[in-house]
Amino acid sequence: MSAIIKIESLTRVFDVSKPWLNRVIERLPKALLTAVSEVSFEIEENSVYALVGESGSGKSTIGKIVVGLVPPSKGKVEVEGVDLATETDASKIEAVRADIQMIFQDPYASLNPRWRVREIINEPVAAKGGDTTGLAERLLEQVGLSAKDAAKYPHEFSGGQRQRICIARALASGPKIIVCDEPTSALDVSVQAQVLNLMSDLRKDLGLTYLFISHDLTVVHHMADKIGVLYLGRLVEEAPRDRLFDAPKHPYTQMLFDAAPRMDAFGREVEPPKGEIPDAINPPTGCAFHPRCPIAVERCSKERPEMRRIGETRVACHLAE
Amino acid sequence: MTEKTPVLSVRNLVVEIPTRHGILRPVDNVSYDIHAGEILGVVGESGAGKSMTGNAVVGLLDRPARITSGEILLSGQHIHTLKGEALRRLRGKMMGMIFQDPLTSLNPLLTVGDQLTETIQEHLKVGQTEARNRAIAALEEVGIPAARSRIDSYPHEFSGGMRQRVVIALALCAEPDLVIADEPTTALDVSVQAQIVALLKRLCREKGVAVMLVTHDMGVIAEAADRVAVMYAGRLAELGPVREVLTAAHHPYTAGLMASTPLASQGKERLRQIPGAMPRLGNLPDGCAFHPRCDYAQDRCRANPGPTLDTCDGRAACWFPLNTKQKDEVSA
Ligand SMILES: Nc1ncnc2c1ncn2[C@@H]1O[C@H](COP(=O)(O)OP(=O)(O)OP(=O)(O)O)[C@@H](O)[C@H]1O
Ligand SMILES: Nc1ncnc2c1ncn2[C@@H]1O[C@H](COP(=O)(O)OP(=O)(O)OP(=O)(O)O)[C@@H](O)[C@H]1O
Ligand code: SF4
Ligand code: SF4
Ligand SMILES: [Mg+2]
Ligand SMILES: [Mg+2]
């Protein structure tokens, strides 16, 4: 097996300063928000790599960088051996871009209500002048809808059916990699099961690779081969699925697991985690988790822990072992 | 032992919406009680009628939806007949509401302190200073650090999780008997969600508040609720103690819902799925509304009248319930 995506020290900084004039009048400094900071990981071909973390941890930003919707500030994204930042051959970049598609959380917002389903699904291919004869009909059947649905409008479908339409559109250009940003978060559990099963089937049938973004640990446990945990824009732990769930090494990962509601934990009384995610514009010094970490020592507030490898796990914590 | 009067008693509640294509029933013959210090969880797919039921109880149905029959009793007193000012006063005094989006419950132009003291003074006979002290106490109660110095902040100066705490403080400051929490943690991160759920449980236990907790998260239900009501297409599908309903569902829909969660299928490549989708309200099948998707459907299920809790075993609205004793004996 080889890596189809290689991400190295990926960093993205957003300028979230107030307008220049306000800054001058109110004597405010420039405000820079580091949404993604020195993140490195690799995704094996035909595998599912999941990114988890709480709101604002940088999951969507990484997804958007990988599909090319947001440029990185620093670092490198290499897809199928092509470095998207330095490659000079435009046709190579275009070929790689066509191999990556994205599915978003909200199946309502991401479909144009005035277009027929056929036009929606064919659009990515039609835009490149490709042949779309029978394409939408074939894809609709592949995602468990019917060819007849091609003539309908999005409002005629339920949430789960719309997410299938989004998946059909993502498949239109025959991609190898799909970045899924919370693909089932807006769906009911019974509908979620249908969509997740479809994604598993497509992975097997078409040999797809997924970058799977989610905050739902049970969904990630079901889908992922390898999982990266993000906190305030940094990767704090990465491990194969069972490794991570059986023996989480980073105190933040442990906190996430403890806090997640469990369907088999009737009347469980847990001491809920303390504090909140800090302000991303002025993150804590040293290890960004130290104000909330139950085992933090003095060193943690001064020195940022480097990513270390322990067995199959990579973890950024001074005390992890 | 005499049964205590429940804080909330909903009897055969029907909510209807007149439309061009006929009358829809988003809430159809729903009955349940909630006792002091009890959390009733309400689950079901989007559109099942969970919010409609809660809104009907607090008298906040949006037109054209309206209650057309049934009764709602608060500590034994009929409240579905109240209107206008009388309803508004009773609602503020005896019922607190927490919605998914904290911003719908907060006025962005007033400080948190002003909103709390206003609510307290409207419903409790206390002076300005006492009201402010109570407001600070309410904020401390819900875990806002440095409440005394944060009380004069505006809602936008708080984070999402902190705002939801403020809403909870607002819902509780007039010391209500009943709290309706409609997806109170859905927009929040797991760590904040765990904090809010722990807070609701503690307040329920310590103050004896009756809580109706609407959520689609089975994990939250398992950890917080005492009993759970499962809704399907405007009707109650199942109602019972949370552990029994989640581990040994009587209604095939509940069983399907549980089986389709990733946790239940751990280690399996595919998740169990319920075929199809919940029918639209204007297009409900005859008999049991679940029959087109049900593995156990028989002729009787397709005939009217469909099963209700009352006409079945009181636990599940199903002619052929699962996990019942008799059945186990037969299969054994
Ligand atoms: N275009 C932008 N301009 C400024 N800040 C941004 C922009 N996009 C993202 N951010 C900030 O970057 C951080 C990471 O955001 P991102 O959307 O990647 O998080 P996420 O992990 O996907 O969160 P969620 O679970 O809420 O979707 C956040 O603090 C966010 O406010
Ligand atoms: N004005 C209206 N006209 C027609 N139908 C309506 C109207 N308002 C609500 N409904 C329907 O009433 C039903 C009940 O809605 P309700 O908001 O109670 O569902 P819910 O169970 O809270 O769902 P969710 O999980 O999405 O919040 C839905 O099927 C909805 O489509
Ligand atoms: S480095 Fe220190 S503060 Fe950070 S997670 Fe490890 S122990 Fe906690
Ligand atoms: S009544 Fe019949 S169709 Fe309805 S849930 Fe029970 S077995 Fe299934
Ligand atoms: Mg996101
Ligand atoms: Mg609702």
C-alpha cells in the first residue's frame, strides 16, 4: 500500500483583523488566526482517514485545502505524487484536481434548487466539456435512487436522498479521493445508516479513498481505518482505529472519549470536562491544551510538545507513553 | 401508596395544521406524564412532531398550527384553555424553555443581567437588589465563572456554550416546575454538551424540576433520561423506562433506530438500516404509519384503526410487539 495523499507541515493563517481604519483609531494590533498549524499526515490508497476534533479545530479548513478551495499559507499537499504548490505542468494539476471531490455537511444548501437533478449531477463533467449521455441516470442508480429521479428538482427529495444526490455528483468525474465534511451530521440516525452503508459500498466497488471529517466518534469508529485528532489547529494524536479507541494516549483524546455520550451508559454520572476551547487568536503557550489538561506539569505551559511516535501511535504530549 | 399528581400531564393531544391539501396532524393523540424530578426524553426522526408537542405544551404553537383536542394539565390544572396574558404569566412562572439556538431566547440588546432581573421581578415578588443577587446566584448555579463580573455583559460577549448556560439560568430563575429543553446541546461540542447535560441532571435532581428533553442523540437520552418517548409521524410509537426501551424495544421502529446506530453495529462492515423514509404528514399510510418499512407487518397492520399505546400494551403502539415475555417463551 502506498500513500495517495501526503500532507506536510500544513499551515493556514487567516487575517481576522478589524478594518484598517478601526485598527488605527482603536490602536488594535493585527489579528491573525492560525486555523491549521504544522499538520502532517498521509492517507493510504483505498483507506478511510478520519479527522476528529471539536468546533474550530481546523477540520474543514484542512479538507478545503486538500480539494483546493483554500490555499495553504505554508506546507505541502501531495496527491498521487504531484505537489500541488510547486508543480508547473498545468495538465498534471488539472488531472489530480479531477481525482478529488468534496461532499459537504448540508445536503440542502449544496444543491441548486432551480436545477434539475440531471443538471446538478452532470455539471462537473459538462463544465469540462465531457460526455454526459446517461451519466446522471447511471449514477443515480449507483447511489440507490432511480434513473427517473434525474428529471426532478432537489425539493422533491428527503435529506438522505439529497445527500445521495450530492454523492452522485461527487462521483460524476470518476474521482479516486472524496473529502467528506460531516456528510451525515444533518441526517437522522436511520438515514445516516443508509448513507454510511452507501459510502462503504462505493469504497469497495470503486476503490475510493476518503478523507472523512466528523465530530461524531461513533461514526468515525465505524468508518475509519486511521484517525487524526485535532485540537486548536494542531494534530495532537494519530493512530489506527482500534489503537486509538483501545488506548488513547493524548489527554485531550481521552477527554473527548470520556465526554461523548454513550448509548449503553444508562444514567452515567461523569465529571464533565473543565473549561472551554481557548481563543484561537491567542492560543495558550506551550501545549495549547494545558489550561484544561488534568495532568499538566510546569513544562507544558512553556514548551510545545513535538509529535512523537509510540508504537503505531503518533502523539504530541510531553507525558504520553 | 397514592400516586403523586404529575407536574405535566398531556392527554390525547392533537395538533392540526389546515392546508390547501387537507388537514395535517403533526401531533396525533399523544399522551404522557412527567413527574417532579424526572427527565422524559423525546426522540424521533426530523419531522416526527417532537418540537410541535413541546411548543403545544408551552402554548407557543406558530399559526396555523393549533390544538384541536386533548388536554394539558400542569400540576393538575388545565392550561390548554388559557389564552393571552393569563397563559403568558403562567408560562413564565411555571415553565422554562431552552431551545437549540440560545440566541432565540436572548435579547441581543440587553445585558444578561437585565434579562435575568426582569424575568425574576416579573414572576417573584422581590426588589431590585434582591433580584440582581438572585440573577448572580442563577449564573453561578449554571457554572458561569466570575458571575458577578460577567452579569453586565451582552449575550454576544459569551461563547456558544456559555450562552446556552445563560439560557438555562434564564429558564430556571423564576423557579419553574417544568422545563422544556428542545435540542439544548445539538449545536454544542461534546465537552460542552457533557457539561450542559450534567447541569440539567443536577438541577432536575436538586430542585425537583420536571424536564422534557427533546434530542435526536440516543447517547444523551441514555445518560440523562429516566423514561423515553419515541415519536413517529406525529404519534407515540413507544413510551417506557429508558433502559428497557433502548435495550429491549417493543416497537419495531425503536428497534430499527437502535440497530442503525454505529455503536450497535460495532465491528460489522455494514450498519443495519431501516428501508425507506418516514412518510410525509399529508401522505400517511392506513393503519400503522410504520407498516411500509416494517419487517413484521401483517394484514392487520394495514387496516384502520391503527395501533395506539392505549389499544396495545401501553408500552408500544404495535400489534405485534417485540421482546415481550410471551414471544420469548414461544421462541425458546
Ligand atoms: N475564511 C475564514 N476566515 C477567518 N477565519 C476562518 C475562516 N475559515 C475558518 N476560520 C477559522 O479557523 C478555525 C478553524 O475553522 P474550521 O472551519 O476549519 O473548523 P472545524 O474544525 O471544521 O469546525 P466545525 O466543527 O465547527 O466545522 C476557526 O477558528 C474558524 O473560525
Ligand atoms: N406550517 C406548516 N405547514 C405544514 N406542515 C408543517 C408546518 N409546520 C410544521 N409542519 C410539519 O409538522 C411536523 C412536525 O414538525 P416538528 O418541528 O414538531 O418536528 P420535530 O420532530 O421537532 O423535527 P426536528 O427533529 O427536525 O426538529 C413536520 O413534519 C413539519 O413538516
Ligand atoms: S503536553 Fe502537558 S498539557 Fe499538553 S496534553 Fe500533555 S500533559 Fe497535558
Ligand atoms: S403494528 Fe405492524 S407494521 Fe406497525 S410496527 Fe407493529 S408489526 Fe410493524
Ligand atoms: Mg467544519
Ligand atoms: Mg424540532
